[in-house]
Amino acid sequence: MVQLPEFPWDTLAGAKARASEHPGGLVDLSVGSPVDPTPPLLQQALREATDAHGYPTNWGTPEARRAIVDWFRRVRGVPGLDDANVLVTVGSKELVAGLPQQLGLGTGDAVVHPAVAYPTYDIGARMAGATPVRADDPDDWPAATRLVWLNSPSNPTGDVLGVEVLRRVVHAARERGIVVASDECYALLPWEVEAAPSILDPRVTDGDIGGLLAVYSLSKQSNLAGYRAAFVAGDAAVVQRVLAVRKHLGLMAPSPVQHALAVALGDLVHVDAQRERYRARRALLLPALRERGFAVSSDAGLYLWATDGTDALAQVDRLAELGILVAPGTFYGDPTHVRVAITASDDDIAAAAARLRG
Ligand SMILES: Cc1ncc(COP(=O)(O)O)c(C=O)c1O
């Protein structure tokens, strides 16, 4: 039987209880769940599609697939995809957790993911019976590697992989017949970089997307986490193999959600507005953490990756004293940092900044 670790956030109960004792109340910056309303345009799109008497297709509705293809061309600089290259998923976490199995990987296979990473890459490898391996450099990929996960911008570090780094990964993977899946859900939240290129960008691929997948989610950029709206795009052979398995598993996004997804991809106004909300929150919180003695990095995405040089759990406790709950780096494979989410209300972010300065 596959043994999974305890769900990381369940282990924060003690720190949460302590932080909740703060007279000003708890400011929870330990998770990346959006707090702002789903844009009215997208709520309306969902309402428009409530007659959903038939099964949706596992692949995605033609409308959703078209919207994904167009979005990659317009927004991510990836031309030339068509229907066969894209697949709608039920949020992206299920795909991250299921991809190794859906690719047919198992015992004896290695799944590489970033050294400091969102925990679900590891879980997905374990669920398939494969071996998860932390490695950032292609020279460190074991011989048994069949799948490599990238995550740019990174949760939790905010690091962004540039075109040259991506090219090196693609080249190494191609030589060895390895699938590369790049989780890019924070791509439209760049702060200190101009942009976060997609693995499917022609500057990376030279026009050959063989063996490559880009995974994307509208949870964060469109405040749609509750809708479970996401997709994967890339090599048609890989996408169709995954689709064939998903048909057997009954993994299909509800059709009203797929309509909302298509509408969301066609509108950049709400994405820009949400990005500016996060920009303002980051601008409050980041300097306050630095003034408190934390070194902070955050090139892109929704997290400040911070350290005061002590042990991660001690830092969680230190911030809990201020009524601020954060996630220890141990959740991601780094015992020296904490992850501070900027996904809290303006009031909560302002309260956290004031307490850090106090
Ligand atoms: C790197 C990364 N990938 C995937 C996900 C899953 O997002 P969702 O399942 O909401 O699409 C998250 C959520 O926090 C994430 O940080």
C-alpha cells in the first residue's frame, strides 16, 4: 500500500491556535487561497451555462479548447496549438497528483521535481509507485527518470526560469526521451521579472513541442479556485494518452465551469485588476518583513519566501506570536525558510504589516 505523509497544513494546528490568541485576531498567510470575489463576468458566465443535462467531454468542450488554444497564442506567445494539443482538467492539483500514473509510470521509474517544491509533485510520484527525486539540474536526473516537473514561477520561492534554463532542460529531456511538465499557474504575476516564459514558447522549443506539457490553472489569476478550472497543453501524443486514461477515470470538468473558463481566458481586464491588488499587498508586506529582519525573495507569484536565518518552525512560532500564520519551508523541502502568502484581504495584509513593524 502507498504510504502518504500527513497532510502538511494539518500539522499547523498548534501554531494556528497560538496565532489566533492574538488580540487583533489571526492573519492567515499560510495558504494561497484567493480572497477576492470571482469577477462578475465569470459568475455570469457560470449562470449562463446552468443547463448542463448531458455529460461534458473529458477532453473539454470545443468552446473551452478553442479558448485555450487562442490564449496560448495571444497571452503566452505559443502559436500553432490545436484541439489535439489541449485538455481541460478539474483544477490542476488533480493533474499534478495524477500525471505520473496517467502516463503509465510506476515502480522503477523516477519522477524529478524541483528541489524546493509544491508537495503534490512528490505525492503524484508516490501514488504511481514511482520514485520522487528532488533535482534542479539535468545533470542530477537519475537514469530512471521518465518525467520532470518544472514550476515557474515557483511556489514557494517565486523563482522564474528564463528561456536559456528552459532550453537546457528541454534539450536534456529530448536526448533521453523524458516528458517535461511545466506548472505555470503563476505566470501572469511577474514582479521583478518582465515575464515568465512558457515551456511551449518557440524560443524554448525551436518549434518542436515533442515531450513537453504546460500545466495552467485559473484558480489564482481569475479567483476561480472554487470552480476547479484548469488545463494542460502540449505534445498531442502525450495529451491524447493522458486523455485516454482520464476517460476511463471519469475525470471531466463540469460544463458550466468550462464555459466560465472560456470566458475567463478571453478577458484580460480582470486578470490585470487582480494582479494590481496583489501588487499593492506585496508592496505592503515585503518591506515590513525585511524591516523585521527577514531576507525575502519573490520574483513572481503569490508568495514571499522569507528567512531570518533560524529554523523554519522557529520562524513559524515567531510569527505566530504576532498572530500571523505562515507555512514552514519544511512543507516544500527547505527547513530554513517560511512561505508567506499575499492572498489575504487588504485589511489583513495591512494588519500583518503593522504588527511586523510594531
Ligand atoms: C504550483 C501549484 N500547482 C498547482 C496548484 C493547484 O492549483 P489548482 O488545483 O487550484 O488549479 C497550486 C495551488 O496552490 C500550486 O501552487
